[in-house]
Amino acid sequence: MLVIGRNNNNNNNHHNNTMKWLSSFPSLDGIGPLSMLGMGLLGHLSATWSLSDWEQLVNGILLPLYRALVLSYLALRIYHVVLEPLFDRRGKVPSTVTKANNTNRGIELEDDDDDDDTITSSTLPPPINITGRYQLVENENFEELLAVQGIPWALRSAANRARPTHKFIHRGHSLTIQIQGIIESETKYMIGGKKVTETAVRGRQFHDTVTYLEDGTGIQTFKRAIHDGYTVRVCRRFSPDKSKLTMTSTVEFDDKGKDRVECRQLFERIDN
């Protein structure tokens, strides 16, 4: 009987402490009935459950539930980042690129319209040759650019710290861009004309068109997100001696209520 009395005293003290903690909150007049019910249930459990009961609840239910949620999230991310791009490419026209581990493969879609008044390989010579290999040395607002496109924080942070290399193989009006880094890709373009290249970046489908800059100092790529309601304009401008490359990327949304986001990246040439 003495032991039971001690347990009752401990439970009463625990209950009184809990009630004092709950009474420290502001007035409950504005709290809804569900919240009142939850707080009442909390008070009841605090008076009747021992510390071991709470430990069993946490270890037996809450921790396994948390682990299951984390594993489900990781599985979903792996699907979107790795598997979904592979599924999206099935059943399409074979890629013009043969590199096995690409995440961004070019597929040329011909336009039947013959009214083409832009530069093509059959008209004027290219105003610039951008063949070379460049490495990223500086980012400005790059993480924000990824955020507005729905890229998760962990991937944005890793991409912002990475220092990838961009290699350009430019012959006539044919251009191949090879990117080596966290995301490796190789895409072929025909600069000018109305050829569209279909690419995939982390499950998102884009239609790309490439033209020369009007001042002849580089190229610009228009990437239209097919299902996501925005366009990315990527302007690559080279210094006169081709030692530096400034890449400016701008995201513009179909929804005019959203502000456009722009980032700047500086590359330096790492070959001769």
C-alpha cells in the first residue's frame, strides 16, 4: 500500500505540473473545438501515463512512422531524379547523342515550314566559333534560379557549390555542348533555322532553340518548359580573346504575376 501511495503521489504531481504548463498559455476562448479536445486528451494522458508509456509510444509508433516517411520521401526523390527521366525517353526517336549516362539528350524535331530567314549552314558563315572548354568559377543568384523551377533545397545547394565544366564543339552551324559535373549531359544543336531540340532535365521536358547573339559575341538558347509554364533564356557571351564566358540565365513565367528571375555565372577557359 505504501508503494501505491507513492505512485499516486507521483502521478498527481505530474498531472499538477502539466496543468500548470497548460495554464501558462493565453486564453483558450479563441481555440476551436478540435484543439480543445486535443489539449484535453493531452491533459488526460499526462495524468494517467507514466514515462515508460510515453517511451513506448515514441519508440513503438512515432519513430517507425518518421522513418517510413523519410524513406518514402527518398524513394520519391530517387524516382523523380533518376528513374523518371529514363521512362520519359522510352519510345521516343533515338537520340542524336550516344553517351550512355546522359541526363539530357538532344532530339531534333524538324519544322516543315520552309520560310526560314535566320542563319543556317546553307547561308551565311557563323559569326563566331565557340569551340573550347570552360569551368565555372563564380555563381550569382543561381540557387534562386533553381528554386523558382521547383528544384529541392538539397539539390540546389549541391548544384550551387559545384564547379562543372562546359565543353563546346562548334563546326559550321552544328554545336555540341558537353556538361561534366553533378549533372552530365551531351546535347547537339543546329544553330539558327527552325530546328527544335527536345531535352530532359530532371524529369522536365524542354523544347530548345539556339541562335547567335546579334552582336556576334556568343549564342543564346531558349528553353521552353513544355508542361510547366515558363521559358529559360540562356545567353552565353564570350570575351574577345575567348578566355572568359559569361552565362546569364533568365526564367520568365507565363503567369505575368510572377517576377522573372535572373542569374549570372562566370566561366574561365581551361584549354588552349
